[in-house]
Amino acid sequence: MKPKAIFNWSSGKDSALALYKVLKDNKFDITSLLTSINKEFERISMHGVHISLLEKQAESLGFPLIKMELPKEPSMEEYREIMGKTMNEIQSQGVVTHSIFGDIFLEDLRNYRESQLQSIGMKAVFPLWKENTSILINEFLDLGFKTIVTCVNETYLDKSFAGRIIDADFIKDLPKNVDPCGENGEFHSFTFDGPIFKNPIEFEIGETIKKTYPKPNSDKNEEYIFWFCDLISK
């Protein structure tokens, strides 16, 4: 019997490729997708995608969806409390032993995830860990996945990159200091078609919106600037 696992689904390309690899390996029984939601705006945390499109993704992928609702700007303490409660509820519905992530090379994040899961007797799995991101993004495209950029960090990319489909031209246009998978938070995406989907997710492109967030531990009132491309469910 395969161990049961939940899959941490962000809606973007890394999640899609990681899920593809897990399903292909067939080593885990995926019980559900888990996604963090901004409760106030009903959108996926950081990606800015409305939950209506997330729900269509889950339906097309064929997995139950668990939405972990977070306040607008949760503290680490609030996040840990909500995550712990959510994971305990998941475990109470059956013996889920593993939690799968699409992270590639952020050591601190991996250590944090492993520590939190270990405290409740679960293990973390990272199918893409330490893979070359240039190879990964090309593998993603070669497999037939289609994804659109929903959020860019202006520290790395300007507004024009928001709303672009990720393809060979997109990769070529990225500045040299930007990871091709956006692993340093340069950009986030929404995957709307590919080999793991029963049908494409239909949407229209809406307006691109500027949002600012205070930089943590800054005494100069510095801000991060992000551009979000709104996707409208059809």
C-alpha cells in the first residue's frame, strides 16, 4: 500500500511539474491538494489568483481541494497556528504521512517545512529539489504545460512581465539576475493546461494592479512593489 500524502498546490508551474513527477513515479497516494488563501481577498497567497480559478484547477486535476484561509498579513505565529490546526484536521480524516512541495532550492524554507511537519509526525517530500532550474523550465514547456505570469516583484522585473505566457521568448527576455523558475520570488504563475489536466482552465486577462508591502525589519519605511495581473474566470 502506497503512503498517503497531501500535495501543497500553489497553482503555478513548480507545483504542476512536481505533481506531474509524483504521479508519474506512482509512489504516493495523493489524497488532496492544499492551498493557502488570503481570506480577505479570496485569492491564492502571493500568486493573487482568485479561488474560482483554483477550484477549476482542482476539478480538472481530479483531486479534492483544501483551502487554508489566512488573514491579510499573518504573523509567523499566526501562520504556524493555522497550519498546525489544518494539518491536524487532515490527519484526523485518515493516516496521511507525507506532505509534498514544489520547492527547488530555498534551504531555510525546506528546513522550516521539515521541522513543522516533524512536530506532528509527518515527512516532507521535494520532487524538484536541487534540480537545475533552466532544465526544469524547459522540461515543463516540452511536456506541454501552459502557464501565465500573475505576479512580478518590481525589484527584479517590470510591469510588462505580468500577464505574459511563459515560453521561450519569456525565458530569453529575463534579466541575468532572475532565476528562470522565479525561485527567489521574482515572479509567480498560474498553470492552465498540461498533461495532468483533464481540460484547460479558461480565463480572460484583466487589469494589472500595483500593490506595495512594507519590507520586514526596515527602519526606513521601505516597500516592496508587486504587479498583479488579474485573471477572470470564464
